[in-house]
Amino acid sequence: MIIDLPKTTTGDINKRLVQEREEGGAIALGRVLTLLIDVGDHDPEEAIAAANDASREHPCRVLVITSEGPGEDSELDAQIRLGGDAGASEVVLLKPSAAQSRHLDTLVLPLLLPDAPIVTWWPYQVPKDPAEHPLGTLARRRITDSTECSSPTATLHDLAAEYREGDTDLAWTRTTLWRGLIAATLDQPPYEPVQRAVVSGESTHPSVDLMAAWLRWALNCPVEIERIADAPAITQVKLERRSGDIVLDRPDGKTAALRQPDQPEHRIALPIRQLRECLAEELRRLDADEVYGEVLRKGLPKVEVNA
């Protein structure tokens, strides 16, 4: 169900939500959080689709704010999506005027679920300081996506400079499976220290930088990045040890080969993670991701780049 509300107010939006709740029954039950999505001037549909998929695991109220609002300073256009058009959530698409966009916190306050945690997600543009952004100040968790920025590596360093507890980035989430496999491999004999590590991958993909930063922070060894144009995200991690190299290789973005000394090659399904998977993972935790903070601030500055 899609309900268009042109030239409306947040009070009228709330009244319509209550009306639909009373008429539809269970559509508003069991909401566990409010998800704020700031899409700027981008098309909101991809972000809404990802939020709808994630909401099947985390039922929530989704407030999507776009900068493509009406010309009049006092006007607000909105759209409510319920039922099949909203997954297991309620979606409210807000199109504020330019004047209202300068006070986004005040705009969304009446629409927040009472006594429920708030998560803010910027799927495209990344604020200079997410914790100080009007929508970031309301949130317990703040999710950015440096993958979508024009200068991902520079964005990571900006995020490191302004990091606060509760910040995270989907480029970090995309490394979860790689980190799990590497950790499991190193947790087996012969337990030798890693002397050097090399991470290979797409030239500008921030997950490559964060994977290298995690290895630098966790293993305390030299780590280099080999950047490959048009590669599918991370393509290889090589760990050099005295007994021989450990190599996790994924050249096609789908299946990885794990090669270790004196062991047969193992084939592992390791597809590039989809946006909805990453968002759902981040919504599972509402506490600070301390490892991400340490990697961003202490590991990233020590990574060697081999262009």
C-alpha cells in the first residue's frame, strides 16, 4: 500500500499512520528500532529496497529523507508505504523543503518510535562528522558507506579523524567473511607469526583498505595493498610465514581458494556481499563496534600502499 501525502505535516503523517494501524491491525506491532535514511539527492528506491529486506529480520519504522522536496519553504511532501511495499517495516518517505532540510532533527522527531533505539544510515554521501550531523546526534548507531563516495580512501581517513563510538561503515561490514576465514586459518597449527601481508583488490574499493588495516592492527606486521583496476572488490589476501604462505584467493568475486603449506586446496563460496546483507548485519548490533574504531584509527595510518 502506498499513500501519497502532498503538502502535509508530521502531525498529519502520524495521524495517518495511527489510522492505518487501527484499520490494518498488526502492521505496526513489534517494531524494534527507527531507521533514518538520508539519501540526499539520490534515488531512494535502492536504499528502501535494502531496508525492506533487512526489516524482515529487524522490523522497524523507516524514515527516508530526500533533498528533492517542494520549492515552497513551508511545504513538506511525504509518502507512506505499508504492507507488501514495505517488507516488515513501515516506510515514510519525506521530501522536505530546503528550509526544513536545515533542521532535519526537528523534522523527524515527531515520527520516531517511542522508547526504541535509532539508527542513522547514509547510503551515499558521508557527513564530515557523522556524530555531529543533525540525524547522527539522534542515533545510537551511525552507518556510512564509503564505497559510494568519489574518494573512498580519503573518506576513510576523514572518518578516522572524527570517529565516535557508534560509527561504522558498510565497507567494513563487507570484510566480515574475509576476516572470519583468515582468523579461523590462523587459529590452526603451526601458530607461526605472520611476517608480512599483502591485500590485493579493486583500485578504489575501501574494503581493500580496511582489510589491510585490520591485518596491520591484528597481526602487527607490515601490510601492503596492491591495487588492481576493475577487480571485483577484494581479490586476494596473502600472509607470509616461515613455513610458507597462506593465500586466500577470490579472482572472480564468487568462489575463493584457500591454499596453505602441506594441505590440499580448499574451495570456499565467498560471493561479494549484497547491500541488504550488510545492512541487516549492522542492525543486529546496537553497541559500539570497538574493533572497527581501533582499525580505523590505529591500523589504517600504518598501511603501506603499493600502487
